[in-house]
Amino acid sequence: MTLLHVEGITKQFGGLRAVDNASLSVPPGTITGLIGPNGAGKTTLFGVISGFIPPTAGRIVYNGADITAHPPHRRARSGIARTFQIVQPFAGLSVVENIAVGAYLRHAKRADATRVASDIAHRVGLGAMLHQPASALTVAGRKRLELARALATAPRLLLLDEVLAGLNPSEIRDIIPIIQAIRAEGVTILMIEHVMQAVMNLCEHVYVLSQGRMIAEGTPQAICTDEQVIEAYLGHGAAGQMQAHA
Amino acid sequence: MYTPAIVAEAMVNGLLTGAVYALVALGLTLVYGVLHIINFAHGALLTCAMFAVWAASELLGINVYLAIPPLALIFLALGYALQRFVIGPASRGDDANTLLVTLGLSIAIENALLAAFKSDTRTLSGDAAFDVVELGPMLLSRPRLIGFAVALVVALLLWALLRRTDSGKAIRAVAREKMGASLMGIDVRHIYALTFGIGCACLAVAAGLLLPTFYVTPRVGQAFVLVAFTIVVLGGMGSVAGALLGGLLIGVVESLGGLLLGESLGQAGIFVIFILVLLLRPTGLFGARA
Amino acid sequence: MKISSVIAMAAVLLALVGVALFGPNTAINFLVTALIVALAAQGWNLLGGYCGQFSFGHAAFFGTGAYVTAILQSRYGVNAWIGCGCGILAGAAIGTLIGWLSFRAGLRGSYFALITLAFAEVLRIAANAAPITGGGTGLLLKLDMRAANFQFASRGTFCLIVLACVLAVLALTTWIARTKRGAEFAAVRENEDAARALGIDVLVTKLRAMALSGAITAAAGCLYTQYFLYLDSNIAYGSWISVESLLAVIVGGIATPAGPIIGALALHALGEATRLLAGRITGIDLVLFGLILVAATAFAPKGLAGLWNAAQSRRSPRA
């Protein structure tokens, strides 16, 4: 049983093959990681899964249905929420208004949407900033806002694109339990992450993308010792050198 | 019936007009390409330039073509000041603000001209409009031939300026990557203003080339600016070569349209082409970058 | 809302009603024109202010409303009230059509402003050439002052009707801003990608704003027709109404419910004052309007409403 099934996705930008026949599966109730060096095509693949980028080939199956042709807003309505690596706040709106936009997806009434938004703001640690303009938030605050807005849509599948990037270690320590709590409520999570400490702590299963191809998958522990993965990150021959030193 | 000679003459006339259109469009596309703003005051500034040419010729008695170089310099300075001290500071780099500021300027300039000159139609005295050259079976207007030649030379000069001079290189650097250029020590505000000034100088030249065979009223710029917008969109926003080709193309289309459909429908035709181009090929016919 | 703002609004309302009931004809004429512009501007504000799509061609809606009601009455003998209803629907329809064409083609920002301008101009040229609109000579409605005919012997009565329309749209705007639809408008204005990711159909949201905006501005056109009983293509589809509806919003306060009303009244008062001081020089009031647009953008991006609020919060710093 899988909630999300990515089947042989290829995305060609002119002469560049950003994603090359990549496949992955996300079982419900898990946290799955997607890692890989810079420029590997992770964010492009996220764009394809969330419907912002049409794939050149391949299909996306969500909850048993082929959603490859569905526009982003339809995927959001069917329970796929995403955050953006480059945060996209509604800069002119307040924090609670930002989150309420997401909450309106499941709650038609203003009072309900605002209440849900305010609850979620408290959960992600934005409770003290409800009525501040989103543009006044720090980087960490904006990351939390991205997360809060996506949560407000009451998703079944949450796509997190580097929510920890740019945060300092104490900020990362604060967010990890929030993500664990989200999973504990039954939300399935697929996350792109560079912070290996977080990947090791959070993910049951990890996929590794390099130069558009899926080169490895497994438990975080297995991935860390995989020769191909080490070479993808550190360059050709690196795995051998590490073993020689060990 | 339309004999081949009549059609050929209409086409050549279209090319002649089209070159001057291209010059108007060139100013617009240059400003768009570098500043990434649509200058709604372009038409009003053209009207302003045409009144300046008219005044130089009729009130000061200067030959139109001799008036062009000093007027081009004056408009270069005017455009520079306008961008540096009005449009730039007032819009603070925000697209919506730029739209509003240039719209406000266009309203103010146009109506100031209306208040000063009334809505009368003015032409240059003398019979330049009837000065024709025989070319094979065709009778072509001499001022329009001159206009064609000068417009092409100016376009070439502009191209050379952008390619060969330091200022041109700085302009292209800013157009490509504003932040990078600014880190390399290029004064972006100066380049913006300079580009805007060059756009206005193009208008002054175009005004001088238009007036011998055209008229000026306080609202004349509106008609031209929509043609210019059409050309700019057709040629790909920001593309100098695109503006030139687009201008020639629109000139021919308008001339043939006028021949086949009559003048009044020709005017609506330009708008319809404009709408169609925007809806179908917003990146331009010549596949310029979006 | 602060007490002082409520008092200020009540005072303005009382003054407007007073002018409508007891004012001289010139004052009522002034008020009717200003309020019609305010109504057109309220339409602009919904699309441009709340949904972030700047139109330079709201004349397309104003003129369509005006012409539809005028043609239905003068050529087909349709009742004036029904004619106005049709005019408003026609405004919504043309708004949806222009929106559908432009937004499907992916036009945004300056491109959208340009294409709305072009649509309005095409309609103006067409109205100037077509026989059904009376071409260049225009359309004259038969004078028949009966309430059943949407014509009133007393100008004051008509003025109150226009005022009622403006207040109704004010209430509608205030209400929409507090609903899910209002949140969708704001989300689309602020960031289309983020809106999409949160399940908002951006195209449908923009079309809703276009239809509503078109209907409201068309209503202003209908009222214009009923009051002046004459139309030509330069009145109906002329750029004056596109500019004034935009200008009133920017001057009064963009994306504020009362902004268009404040702006329209302030601009028209200023226009009258200029004419008194500078005499009847054509265009001089518009020179001033243009410069005000530049100045408002530069120094008061939230318009008069923003200046008022700023002044209020300065007086009571922790309110």
C-alpha cells in the first residue's frame, strides 16, 4: 500500500534533463526523505509531484488515482500540500491571515478558518506573532509560516522542501519535534532535506537523487554507507579513500 | 482593381512609415529591456517632442532636420532627469507603482500640451508633403524616404552604441543582471536614467522625421504609442532587432490594410492585431526570451 | 473601526444626504457625477485593489453598461429598470470574457493593463462606427420623467439612489473582504504560486473578480445613462472613466472599502476648485490629476484613507 507513487518521471528543460526516469513510493503514515547534492533535481521533482511543473514523461499516482494531469490547486484540494524552498509568504497579509488562506480550503466560515489558523500558528511556534505582517518575520519565522500554511489545508501528504535550510542548530532542534508531531497525527511526509542530522532523526526511508537519477534508496543508516551515495556527494573515488582511512 | 504597382507602392510606403514606427518602438523596448518597466508616458513624450519640433520650425524658423540633433540632446537630458528624479524615486522599484507614475506623467504632459496648444491640428508650413521622388513606376515622398534612411541609421547607431561603447556594455550588463552589475561598480540608477534618456532621444528623432508629412495634436501620441506597443510585443519585449523588424512589418500591414479596408478600420485593425499578439504570442513573433 | 472614523463617516454621509435633499442643482450635479465615478471606482478597487489586477480599461465595462441599457430602451422599448439590470449583467459578461481571454494567455501586471486598454479602445472605435450605437452622433434617450422609467423630476431623488448604490457596494466590499472569497482575492494578489499550492484556482478567482468588478462599473454606466440621457462613444468608452476610476482608488486608498468614495469626492472637489481658480482652460484639471497620481504613488501609497489612519494612530499611539 502506498499513498504516493512516482513512476518514471522525466523532466527535460531544453537540452537539460533535470529529472531522468525517477521513481519513488511513499507508504502512508511515514516520513520519507529525498536527498541528493545541489542541482540533483529534487526541487524539480517536487514541482512535478505538486503539479507546478508538467513532466516530460512518467506519471504520478496518488491514493490509487493517476493525478499527472491535475493542476496544483486540485492536488491541494485532494490533500497534497507543499512548502516552497524559497519561501513565498503573502507579504501584505498578517501571519494569521496567511495561515487562514490555507484553512479556508476546508473551512468556509471566517470564524472557523481564523480559529484553525490561530491554533496552527501556536503549534508551529508563531503564536506570539499572529497579527504581525508576514514581511516582518525572520527567516526562521517564514519557514514556520510556510509549514503552518501547508498544515492549515489539512493535508494527507505533506511535501516539505528544505524547511530546515538556513536555520541555526537551535532553531532546527525546535522544529524537529513539530514535524514528528505532524506525523504522529497521521500525516504522511515526503521531505527534501540537506541537514543530515534531521534526515537521520526523522526519516524511515530515504531516496537519493543525483544528476536527475535515483541512485539509491534504503534506511538512513544504509544510505550513509552506500558507496554510490558517498561518491555522488564527495566526488569519484571518495568512497574508496574513506574506507582506506577507516 | 489593385494593380501590382499600386500594391507595391503601398508596401514600400508601409516600409518607409514602419521604419519611423520602429524608432518609436525602439525607445520603448530599450526602456523595457533594461528597466523592466512599461513606460506609459512614451506616447505623451512623443507628442511633446513633436510640439518641440513644430515650435523649432515654425516659431524659430530652424530647418526640421537641423533641429533634430539639438532636440535629441535636449530629450536625452529630459529623459535622464525624468527617470532619475521623478519616476525612479516615486515608484521605488515597484512595478505597479511604475505603471501608475508613468500613467500620471502621461496624463499631466498630454493635458498640459492641450492647455497650451488647444486641440487644433498643426502641420509644418511649406509643401514638404508634396515633395516626391519618382522611383520606377512609384511616386514616393522625399521626406518619408529621408525618414526611412535616418531611422535605419539611428537604429544602427544605437546597436553600435550598445555593442561597442563602455556605456552600452554597462547598459547591457544592467539589463542582464542588475545585482551583478551593481556589485561590479556600475551605478544602476545612472544606467537606468541614461537608458530612459536614450529612449526619449529616439522619440525626438522620430518626431523630427514624422512631422514633415504628419500633423501634431495633443493626443497624437496615443495613436503612435499603441502602434509602438504592438511592435514591441510583436518583436519580443526588450529586443532591439525585434522592434526594427516588427516596426517594418506593422508599417506594411497598416499600409496594405488601409488600401484594402479603408482608413477608419485600419485604426481598429492595429488594436485587434495588438490583442491577438498578446493573447497568442505574448513572447513575440521572433521568439525572444520571455 | 475607531470611533473617530465612524463619526467622520456619519458626518460625511449626513452632508451628502443634505446636499441631495436641499442643495442647489449645481451641487447635486456635482455630487451625482462624483458618486457615479465613485461607483465605477469601487468596481476597479475590487479587481485592482483586492485582487491585484490593474486595469487601464474599465471604460469597457462602464460603456457596455451604459450602451446596453440605452440601446435596449431606445431601440427595443425595454423598461429602464430591466435595461439597467441587463446592462449590469452585460458588464459582468464582458468582464468575464476579457478576463478569460487575458488570464488564460497568462497575462499579468503591465501586460494585463495594456490589453484592457486595447479592449476598451476597440470597443470605442466599434461604438463610433456601428449604426446601433448611433455612431458619432450618439444616442439620445426620450425624456419621460416617471419613477417606473428610472427618471425622476427631482435631481435629489436620483442623487439619493446613486448614493444608495454606492453604499450598497461599500457594504458588499466590506463583507467580501471578510469572507473566503476575499481571502482568495488577497492570496492571488500577493502570490499566485502560493495561492495555487493552498488549493486556490487562480483563474476562477480572477474571473470572479473580473465579473464582479465589471458588473459594478457597468452599474455606474447605467446610472450615467439614466441621469444624462445622452451617450456617445467618447463618453461611454472614453479613457476618462478608465483613468478616473483608477485614480479615485489610488488617491482615496487602494484595497480599502471607503477609498474609492473618498478619492472620487476629493478629486472632483479638486477639479471644481481648479476650474474656479484657473478658469475654463481645457485640460488643466487633468494636468493636476496626473501630477496627483504621481505624488500619491510617491508619498501616500495608501491614499487619503491611509493618511487618515496614520493621523489617527499618531494621536492615540497604543490603540
